[in-house]
Amino acid sequence: MAGNMKAVKLRIKSVQNTMQITKAMELVASSKLRKAKERSDNSRPYFRELFATLKDIANGNTDFSSIYSAYSSNSKVCYIVIAGDRGLAGGYNGNLFKCMEAESAGREFSVLPIGKKSVDFCKRRKYEILTEDFAEVASIDIADCFEIANLLCRKFKDSEYGSIKLVYTEFVSMLSQQPHVLSVLPISDLDEEGMDTAHVHNLILYEPESNEVFEAIVPEYVAGVIFGAVCDSIASEQAARRTAMESATSNAEEMIQTLNLHYNRARQASITQEITEIVGGAEGL
């Protein structure tokens, strides 16, 4: 009985130590989530204006044509897969990879992984990897996004890929994060439905010409989309980790209560047994 009590006591101590770690990770994730969400919200207006400019150029020019808005006969797809650098975030990484596998089923594709978990996943599946230069999502900044965008735009213009898609986790709320697939290139939805192009008057003059301005803006737009997805993914990862650690802390508290109950019962049983032995010994004398 004493050995059983000692084992329960050690188990309680172990769970308490684990609970301290999960509580600390929950607080760290909450702090990082706040910063990531602010960065994501602050980055969106600029790139929304970029897309609005692209639409204005496309709708304001009747002779508009660009390789970035034309569909290619090449069916090969490049997926930009943004995952986390670490685990302990619930189903964050697993749900993203399931989404990516469902989207890429039956397609010829290659992957540009962002995040250590994404690189590891692609290597395990033996996918064709475009580059591993952006393996740590936490260190990705806007300059890296421009580098990625220029690389992908160059590959797209050379017809190495027929389309480029972004697989990331969209931050819906503190409790909800959804894997999402976004088409980056070719850029669709530029021409407004029902617009009478015969009566379009181009009131803006672009130098050297509108198509060249459009193609100069596209890499910046792609970089902005990637940067926004990185910010959303980081915020989603921290939110998922915060939720997972909060749940782990709650489970640890329940486990400690249960173990304390077992310990008190064992202790009570031990005391009762000792009293019984003392009474029995006294009666024997």
C-alpha cells in the first residue's frame, strides 16, 4: 500500500510539472498570436490596393493582355505549402497536409515548402521540391516573400508551371482556423462581368504602357499574397497551439484531482489498516 501511495505521489508531481510547461506555452502562444494578428491586419490594405490597381488596368484597357492572366496549356501546378516549424499545435499541421493531398490528387505538381514541418512532410512523401531556402516560417519577412514571388513569376513566364496555388491555414477566429487553397497565378477575376468594353475610356496614362506596368506590379501582388498567407498561418499556428495547450492544462488539472482522490483513498485505507492491526494486537495481549 505504501508503494502504491508513493507511485501516485510521483505521478502527481510529474503531472504538475507538465502542467506548468503547458501553461507557460499557452501564455507564450497568446503573446505571439496578438503580434502575428496585428501584422496580418496591417499588411492587408496595401495589397488590396495593389489588386484594385490590377483590376483598373485590366478593365480600363480594351486591348489588355498579359501572360499572368492567361491560362496555360501546361497542367503542372506549383504548390506553396505553408506549415509550422514545430508541433504541439493540435491538428494544425495535419489538417493542412490533408487539404494539400486532397487538392493535389491526380495532378502533376511540385512544392515550394515554407516551414520545417512542410519540408519534412514533402521529403517523407518524396514530392518534387522547388527549393528549401525558406524552411523556417518564423524567419520569413517581406524581402523573402518578394524573392519567392520573383522566382515563381519567372517560372510561370517560362511556362514551367501552368498555375501556382497557395496552401495555407486561414485565421477565422481564435477558436477556428481553416486550411485554404488559393489560386495565385494566373490572376483571375480581373474582368468585371457584364462590363461593356466598347465604351471604356482609359483616363489614366501608363508609362511606358499599361501591360508593362501590370506585369511589373504582379510580382509585388504575389509577394503580398504570400506575405499575408504567412502572417495568417503564423497567427493560426499560435491560436491552435494556445487552444491545444489550454486543453492540455485543463486535462492535467483534472488528472491531478483524480490522482489526489486515489492518493487520499490509499492513505485512508493505509491508516485504517494500521488502526485495525493495532486494535488486533491489543486484543491479543
